[in-house]
Amino acid sequence: SGHAIAAGLFVLLCGDYRIAASGPFKFTANEAAIGLPIPSGAVEICRQRLSPAAFNRAIPLAEVFRPDDAVAAGIADRVVEPADLPAAALEVATRLRQTLDPAAHLVAKQRVRAQALAAIRAAVEAELTT
């Protein structure tokens, strides 16, 4: 059956670099399958990070993705064996710390994500006023 984490997909998709562990794990936005309206902010997070094809299956069809499909779907940037996860995360964090200028990285991130952040803010505000 594997493991599923509620809201974990949306939190994972917010990461700068996402490493997943291989194994019997599942990534899903299952709201449509369990009768819950998906928050618009979560839709916008998925829209930014998932591939267009995966996005169109993930939200309305509640498709379940496994680690083997995670990179192609845009869920993860890399998949490693569970035992290798801590070392892989440390390697990426160390490399990014050594190669990125923090101020330039922040500006780049803000510019890359500006439209998505505006859409998320608008979606959340619209839901709060209805």
C-alpha cells in the first residue's frame, strides 16, 4: 500500500531543490478522490512546479505518483535510495551554499516565482472573502 502524507506534496513542492527517496511511497493531491475542494493556493503551487501533463492529472484526477515518476512529473529533482537521502541532501545544500551568492539567489528566486506568488496570494484572498 505504501505511505501517503497529507499536505506533504504541497510542502514538498515549495522546496528549492527536492530529493525524494525511492520505495513504496506515494505523492498525491487526493482531494478530488476524497471529496474535498482543493485550496486554490495549493493548485497554484502545483501549477508552478508540476509538468503541464502531470498537473492536469494530479489535481482533477487525483493521480498517484510514485518516486519512479516523480522527476518527470516535476515533483522531485532527484530520487535516491532511502539510505542515501541524508548524504544527498547535505551534498546539495553544501554545493548551493558554496556556489550561490545569497543576495543574487534571492533576487532570482523572487523573479522566477513572482507570478506564482501573486497567483497564490490572489487565490488565498479570494477564498477568504467568499
